[in-house]
Amino acid sequence: MLPLVRTNHQKLEDYRELISGDLFEEIARLAKGLKGLRVFQVNATPRGGGVAELLRSLVPLMKGIGIRAEWYTIPPREDFFKITKEIHNALQGKEYVIPFWQRVRYLEHIERSANLMRDMKPDVWIIHDPQPAGVILYLPHFHPAICRIHIDLTLPNPEAWKFFSGIFGMYDKIILSSKRFIKKEIRRKTMVFPPAIDPLAHKNQPLNLDFSKEILKSYGVNPLRPLVSQVSRFDPWKGFLELIEAYQMLKKKVPDLQLALVGFFLAKDDPEAMKVYSLVKEKAEKDPDIFLFFDPEMLGSLEIHSFVNAIQVASEVIVQNSTREGFGLSLTEAMWKGKAVVGGPAEGIRLQIQNNKNGFLSSGPQELSKRIIQLIKNPQLAEKLGKAARQTVRRDFLVPRVLRDYLKIFKELA
């Protein structure tokens, strides 16, 4: 059996005041016919990244409505995660030729994982992202099975796509976050719905602004000066270097500006993070007003979710400058907290930000710096956009909506 991630139960009733009555009633109605359904979710890692965060909320909520849901991960292996990170980047468009030996290593570990799954008998499988997706090659009776792809497939590397489209196509259903990610090879089996955040998670609990600033003060951030931040993995697609460039332009106009880049190294499936962090650190040029948060140990006894909440609440502007992004849950978190947000050109960001309505979109360092200073100089505009951002999340991007979307698929498959 695969390694089990232990989860609790979460009652749907706990979300009643946060979602529409129609959505609440629809979930309750759909759940009646699915009680006792066994649903096993499988991903690469129990910590770090948006998939693990989503499952940590979604699985307990499934349990709370009577579904026998469990969450498993494939066995960790460092060389496998190095290979799948390259594959992840290639599927998001990076120039890369997958060497034959890497394909062999990938399939070897996938076969080992599949062997651990042979005696597991759910009513529905949900496999998240390319890392474990290949198990279907070794499990001929692996049905019904859903492949949930969270990455940005706008312009995948042709070779990587050729290899994986055949694997994805073996699933009964494929779920993507955007219509723009649909490709002809999988169109017939594809459904589209984006992920969402859990408003009840510790990280998303209301936090007093002054208290948030006091927390950051203990890590060197000046609470009396404006703060811009980005919360995301140190990843080549997150636009960190361009954000620092925009910040350096802004410093000439707002000399007391501070920048916090938060991407704690937690995920075992992301060996590239250290390399990207080193590039970002070099670009920051020891600027005392750029704060890099990478090593969780630097927080001492403070929980990461408490620190991230404080950063998001205390920032004047939150940026998610991604060039490729399947969705971007840290942006959703900031929007839920009513923050002014500026996003990069990635499709996952554009799913959330309606330009000039609930935030701003930018296409490069100059526009990014222009939008940030516009929000810092005009707090009334920032507040207006922040309120609209929160309403967007309330309507479209809270986890009960994801539950509803899955229940519809279960009704069709089970």
C-alpha cells in the first residue's frame, strides 16, 4: 500500500456562512447518493505546494459528507523528483529533450509505486499531476480513474507532451484548470474547473494588521514602511528576477519601499528550488530592504502558515508575477484577505484577476512597477480592488465549490 497521509473530518455545515445557499444545498443533494463511496487521491508529496494544500482541505471535507476518502502519496525518491521537475518544466514549455535514461528511471519508480497500489480497491481514483500519472500503465484494471493536472499546459514542449498525452489519455476523465490548457489529444475526456482555497485553514484566518506587523518586525521588516510581497515556491516560472527589477525601478520613486519574497523549501518534489533561490539572492545584491524567506528554520517557533498570513495581511500590495501558472493559490489567499494584487501574464493568474476590476495584470517589469506604485499612492483604489477580489474568491474559489464539481464527476463515473 502507498504511504497514507492522515486527515480529519470537516463538516460542510462549517462553511454555511461562507458560501451561497444554492451551493450548500446542491452539495448536500449530490452527497446523498454518494455516501460510502471510496475515493483515493494520490499525489507526489504530503507537504509544500498547492496540490498538498488543496488535498489537506478537500479530503476532510469529502469525509465530512460521508465519502470514504483517503489521501496517499507515492514513495519519495530524490532522483525521481529531479526527473519529474524537468518533466514538469517541459510540460509548461521549457526547451528540453527527455533523455532515454530519464524515461526509464521515471517508469521504474512508477512501476514500483503501481505495485504498491494493486491491492487498493477504491470506487474512484484521483491521480494528481504527471509525477504519479504513469501508474495507469501498470494497472490495467485501474478504473474509474481521474487524472487531475494542475500545471499550465498553454504551450507544452512537444516531446514531453507526446510522451505524457498518451498516459493522460488512458484515464476516464482529465481535469484541467483552464479551457486554454485543453489539447486535441485529450479534449474528449477533459473537464475544466480550477482549484480553490480553504477559508477555514489556519493560514486564511482573520489576523489583526498591527499584530501582523509586529510579527514581521521580529524578522527585520519595518512596520512603518510600505511592503510589497510575493508568496510562492522559488521556481523559474514565478518571475522573481523581473519582480526585483520592478522593485529597483520603484526604489527611485519610493525610497523606503520593502520587498519580501516568501517561498519556504518544503516540497520533496521540488529539487530545483535551491538553484532558483541562489539566482534570486544574487539579483537582490544584498539590498537590506529585500527580505528572502526560504529556510523554514529561520522562523524559529513560529508556524509557517502564521508567518505567511502575517506577510499577506501586512503587505500593501501582493504580487504573483508568474509567467506560467496552473492557478496560483497564494494569489487566491491574498485576494480572500482583501489585498490589492498585481499578477503576471500566466493563464492561471488571469483566471482570477480581472484587470482593473479586482486587481491589475502586468506584462513586464515596467508595467509591474507602474501598477505597484499606483496602488501604494492610492490606498482608496487598493481598498476598492481588494474588496472586489475577496468577493471573486467567495463566489468562485472556495473549496466547497471544488467538492461540488468532484461530486458531479463521481455521480457520472461511480
